[in-house]
Amino acid sequence: MMNKRTKQFFSTVVVGVISISIGLAQSIQEGLDHLNADRVKVAGEIFTKLAESSPSAENLFYLGYYNLKTDKLDQAAAAFEKGLQLEPKDMLNVVGQGAVALGKGDRTKATELFQLAEKKKKKDAGILFRIGEAYTLFEDNNDPAEAIRLLDEAIKRDKDIADAYLAKGDALMIKNEGGAAVTAYEYALSAKPNYPLANNRIGQVYLRGKNYNEALNYYRKAIEADPEFSPAYRDLAELYFFARQFKRAAENMDMYIQKSQTTDPEMTLRAAQLIFTADDYTRALQLLDSLQGKLDNPMMLRMYGWSYFKTNEMDKAIESLNKFIEVAPEKIISDDYKFLGRAYNKLATDGKEYDEKGMEYLVKAAELDTSEAEAAVTYKEIAGLYNKEKEYEKAIEAYEKGIQLDTVKASTQDYYALGIAYLQSGIAVTVPDSASADSTELADTRRDFFLRSDSTFAILAQKIPDWPFSYYWRGSSLYYINSVENIEKGISLPHYEKFIELGANDSNVNKSFLIRAYNYVAAYYQTTGNDAEKAKPYWEKILELDPDNAAAKSALTPVDSSAAATTP
């Protein structure tokens, strides 16, 4: 099979290596220009017309060459055979037959035919070039070393064959010698200044080496030389895709399709993919619809599923993705499960933010993801959904997995949500008033949740030491473990005092939080500290915020200056 890189990016042609009349040369050149520009249908029509209206060895060679370049090996063989029937000694069509044999994997026959042509025309630069070029055309059947030998011989005999340098560059690229390939392509530009193919080839080398700026420069040169040269737009689309400039990628792929007039289903599918990344989901669906009956590719089901999700057609998204998973399980990636899970969640009908199947698929997505950072994001998405439904223990499990996978990028919001989930889970545990084993176990579970909440907010306090609420929630978490022991020992005192220090003058702090903190500190100094004067300013602060606060009024009444702690 023809090398895809060769077919799509590295198609080479020769102009002027055979002596032909001016009128015919213009017709052939027109066909070759269309072939270079990926206007395959138009090129085929031109070469077919030439072969039918003026059958000759060279016209049939060009028809065969066109078929060879478009992977129609049997049709190419038929054209070359007709050319030899007209002119049995025409070595160009013999080379064509050798190229067909090589493409079909018959290297022995190909070698025999190539050696015959070389022996007969060893001084003919055009023949040597064609044999060398043939050795670069096929992915599984190539010989870059032999190609270079023959191409160097051709160049020795005619230094002006620009396409010989191009073919040599192609051979060097097969050997992964990018620098040498660029040099060969530059020689092609010397032989034929502003040659779009040569500029485009150099751009491809730089793109392969991830030198995007230089690749962009050469693609632009190709377009400046010939604005109708469509392969440069296709390559620009891929460049912009790699650079994550998805809108530009889609725009350039549109230009490629327009200028190439391609009907290749694979290119249409690629266009749909790029247009999807540019957020034009409706058009992506239109392109996919145009491929129905033309392409049997399970990737289309994936694209349908993703696009339907983006256009809020959840039933169709689920149907497409389930079918894709069924027919191509080996191609599943985490995003397939993400879109499927989210689609199910969007259709949840029991009043919840999620559907059980949706959560199962999101978990599968996280487990399958090869990127720990991306898996972490998915776990946090799962946790957030559970959090909204106040299913805190499930949220804790997901938050913990997410943070463990990507501790470095774990946000302060992640730690805050986890801390609150621990706190709420502890509050939800009811401990019976008994000395049973179950009661003891529940008490231990409750205590553990609160300690984990405290530890989580301690981490948050280290990350953002000036944020008041880290200290507020530390104080509250510890208070809930045992309120009596806590107030007696002042366990939460330093945390509430720090909260007051940072939050008293912060307009973003709701007064209800300050009242609770003032109440704890005042109660501690009033009771455990036995220091009503030290407690007094805190009671007064409470009355400033809540003039009707009964506890503060009572504490400040001379008749009764003691007050019991209330729950923060």
C-alpha cells in the first residue's frame, strides 16, 4: 500500500524530462499541477482524456502514473501495459510496471524491471529519476538507500530536475534524516525557485520536528507561490491543531477541501474532527451525515456521540457512544466514557444531578485515563456531583482519589470541598446513648471524620494562610468531637482567635460566622478562664452584630455574668 505520508504529503512529479510538444506539455502540466494540489478528480479527467484522445506511450505513462499515485495499482498496470503495446521499447512504462510490482510487494519482479530499464537507459536522467522515485512511494515496500543512489545518478546527468531533489528528500525522510532532507528540498528550490512542493516539504520536516514557527514560514511560502496549492492549507490545519489553535485549524481545513475539491471520505472525517475541536458541532454533524454509506469507520460513531452531546441531543449521544463501545472496544479512550457518563447524567430523572450509569461511566473514564492529571479532574467532577446531592462519603472517596493522583495541582477549592465533606459526614453520624460496641464504633467513626476535616483545613491554612475560613473550620471540626472537653481545654481557641483576627474587618465574612467565633472565645474566657473582663469585649462584639443576642445580653448583665458555651 502506498505510504500515507507519501500519498498525502509527498506526491512527486516530473516536468520536462520527456520531450513532448508544447501543446501537449501544457496539458500534461495542467494535470500534474492538479495532482500536486490534491485535485485528484480533475487530474484524473485530464490524464484520461489525453490517453483516449491521443494514445501514446507517454500519455499512457502519465495515466498510469496518476493511478499509481492514487493507489489504483491494477488500473496503473493496465495503462503501463497499453503504453508498452504501443511502444514495446519504452522504458518509462517498464519503470511504471516495476513500481506496480513494488507496490504489490513483488520486490523480485520490481527489481528485474528496474534493472532492465536502468541497463537500457543508464544515461537517461529521467529514467533514473523515475526508478529512484518508485523506491520512495510505498510504506511497506521501499528502499531509501537504492533510491538515493539512483537519484544521485540522475542529478549528475541533469542538475535541473527539481523533482529528483524532492524524491531524494523523501528518501532521506524515510531514513529519518530531516536535516539532510531539508538540504535536498532546498536544492529543488534552487532548480525551480518558489516551487510550492519544495517549500511545503520543508514545512513538513519542521512540523515533524515540532519547529512550528519554521513550518508555518514554509507553508506560507508555498501558498504565496501558488494560492491554489491546497496541501499547504491541509498541513497548516494540522500545525494549528498541534498548537491548539482549533479555529484556525478548522478554517485551513475548509480551505483545503475547497481548493482540493476532494471527495476523500477520510479527509472529510478529519475535517469533521477539526471542526469539532473548533466548537462548530452542528457543521461537524453535517459532515458526518455526508459520509453515510461512504465510510465504514467506527470513529464516526465516536464523533457522532461527542457532537450530539455538545448539541444537547443526549439520547442520540448515548445511542452512538454505546454502539461505538460495542463495535470498537479496543479503540475506547477515557473521553468516550466521559461523554457517555455526562450524557446519562444530563438525562437523570429522579431529581438528582446524576444518574447511576452516568457515574459508573465517569469512574471508568478516570480509571482508563492515561493522564493522572486528567483522571484527577474527572474524580473531582464525580465528587462535585455527589457533594451537590449531600452524599458526602461518596464525595470524600472521589475527592481523595483526585487529590492523590495530582497533589501538585490540587486546588484550594478541592481541599475546601473535601474538608467540608469530612465535616458533614461526621455531623451525619448519630451515636446512640449506650455503651455498646456499635455505639463505640460509631463514635470512633464520627471522631475520625472530624479529625480528617481538621487535617484538611490545616493543609488549606498552609496554602492560603491569610484566608480566615481555614481557621474557622478547624475550630468547628475540633469542637464537634467533644464540645464539653473542647471548651474546657480551649482546644479550638487559637483557631477561632485567628479567624477573628483575619475576618473581623473582612467584608466577605458573613457576620453569622463571626458571631459563632466570638461566642466560643467569650464563653471560654467566661467559664474556663473565669475572666469576665476578658470575655466582655467579645460579648460586646456579638451585640454590635446582633443586638438581640440573648447569650451576650445575659453575659453582660451584672446580675448574671456567667454564660454557657453554645455550639459554634
